[in-house]
Amino acid sequence: MAPYESDDAVDTARADAARDEDPRAGRRKAARYAVPVAVVGVAAATIGLVPALAASGDPDLPRITAKQLIEKIAKSDVQQLSGTVRVSTDLGLPNLGGLENNLASGATKGSGDGSSADPQSQLTSLVSGTHTLRVAADGPEKQKLSLLESGSEYSLIHNGKDVWGYDSKSNAVHHSTSADSGKDRKAEPPATPKDFADQALKSVDDTTSVTVDGTERVAGRDAYKLLIKPRQSGTTVGAISIAVDAKTGMPLKFTLTPKSGGAAVLDAGFTQVSFAKPAASAFDFTPPKGAKVTEKKQDSTAREHGRESGEGFAKGMQGTGVIGKGWTSIATFDTGAKGGLPTGSKSGDLGGFVGSLGEKVSGKFGKGTVFSTRLVNALITDNGKVYAGTVTKDALVKAADAGK
């Protein structure tokens, strides 16, 4: 079946990026177009051609098709903004009095420096609960994200070559400098609807239905609703809804609901947003008096070392691969550890946390344990193999049986 996007249109997008005189701006523009342009090339049966109509009480906007809306996202070039984002995550993890957050934080500290102001130890709190973020941006060299908690605040400021993390609760500061700190920053957990939307659009292929589901108001702005739904059975993903600003094309809200129903697994949306240029002072930072400052130099040698370490880890994963395609694809690898993961009381906090999620299963592959959330499930067999994905428990067992 013929793709929606013509070759001429794709070439035009690439030419626009090539004409940018600033090489860094060219890379930014290429990155901005990469995901949506790939999506508009999906087969005709995937993306809805019928324009959506506004329901009673919703904004009355010009009709638009899913293809046109995705193109609108692709052309969006918001460089300046400020606002408040509310992020709610409900993976169905058991209430362990904050232990789950501590474990997630501990898992990332191995690659950090132990400072409470290190982004790797702070932003893991977004994996559960409801959080309020303040965000601001003025081009690719200035961004600020503040995580507001009861009686405290954590701020991450990127200003030119400097990246500052500040934890008001402990009065700790984390500072790094790098010529490509903006690129490094993208490796951090996503925090805005656009970040989540970009990841979702990467999943759009011929296993996906994409339509426009009317209009709505988000943060006082008119928006279209893009609805993404898996066509495959066996996935735990129900639907993804993205509210797209009618004027700028920027995603304003992202909602992922599980196939099992109930509350959204992830709901991230602006409650207030402005596209005016933020004050320059918003990105200024000076360590407060008495603050403990941890310096971390992000030079090319450190990045190369990290890359080599990552490659070494990857080589240690025997037989890493993917089974299936689309929303029912399953990642699989061999840890080389026999006997599965520790789940008994003797294994401490980690064992208790893992055991609370686990369900013993068996099949042609032997025996193992399935660890479940409302979205991602993982099967760890007693011979050390791992099967994981946004799929049901039965799908994992079937995959393990086939790969025994």
C-alpha cells in the first residue's frame, strides 16, 4: 500500500534542515523532523483520513486529518516557553512506603556520584505518584525544570555549557560542564508531553491505528486530540491520547491508558503554558551560601569511557534480541545468572520488592517468575533468561516456550 507522505515532501523536510547555516541548528531541525516524518510514511490503513468534528462544548477548530495533524507536529518549532506540568504515574506498583522510589534511585546512583542533587537520583521520583513541574526554555542552550514537592524544590538548570542541579531540601548542588551538555541532557527522563509524544510516535507502524478524536482545551489553549491505538491483541497498551496545540503544533498533554482499564498509567499535561520568551534571569544560578557543591566534569574522555562501559555491558548480555513486532514485541536476553532473582526475606529490601510483584509460572521452558505492572511485564526464568514487554503474562510464557 502506498505511503501517505510523498517522496517530495520528505525531501523538502530534509532540504530545510540542510539549508540551516548553523550545523547545531541543522541537527536540531533534523531531530525534530525525524520521528513525525517517519510516521507520516506509514501505510494508508494505519492513519485515519476522515477529519474529526468537535463535540459539543469543545473548541470549534478547522477540520484536520491524522496525517495533517502529525505533519503539524513535525513542523512545530517551539523554542521558547514557560509553564507548569502535572505528571501522574500509576504503574500499579505496591505501596511500600516509598521503597520503590528508593530502589529506583539506588539503581541509578551506580552511574552517578552520590550527590542528592544529581539528576539521576532525583528524577526517578517521577516513576510513581503525582508531581508538579515548572518548565522553561529559551532555545537549545537554556532550559530549566523544577520539581516541586511539599516544602522543598529540586531544580535542573541548563545554561550554555553549565548544567546545575539544586536540591533545596539538603542544600546540595550538582554541577557539570560539557561542550555538548545539551545533547547529554536529552538522556534524562522525559518530563513534558512533547517528550512522551515523541516516544509514542516512534511506535506507530502498520500495527497501529491513528485517528483524530475531536478537540479539547488544555491549559487555556485550543487543541486537537490525536488517538493512537494498537491493532494487535496481547498488548497491555489500551490507547494513547495526545493533545496537540492547534496554533503551534506542540503536544500539550499525553495520556496512556492500559488495556485493562481504570486510571491512566501516565498522564502528563500542561496546566499553564506561555510561548513568550522567559526572562534571562530564569536560567541564572549561583550556589546558595553553605551549599555542598559536587563538581562533575563531562569531558570527551568520560563520555568515551561511559560508551565503552555500555558496550561491555551489552556484550555481557548473551543472545540479546527482540521477538515479534509492534506493540507485542518482546525484548529478550540472557543474564547468565541461574536460579532466577532473589525474592525471599533473606534478600532484603530488593527481595521484598521483587517478591511482592512476582508470580510463579511454568511451561515448556521450565520455571520462572513473572513481575507485573499495569503496563510492562517481565518473565525471568530460573535459568537466567529474561523476556519483557508491554504484553500479557501469557504472551511472555508463550515466547519463553518458543525460545526454550
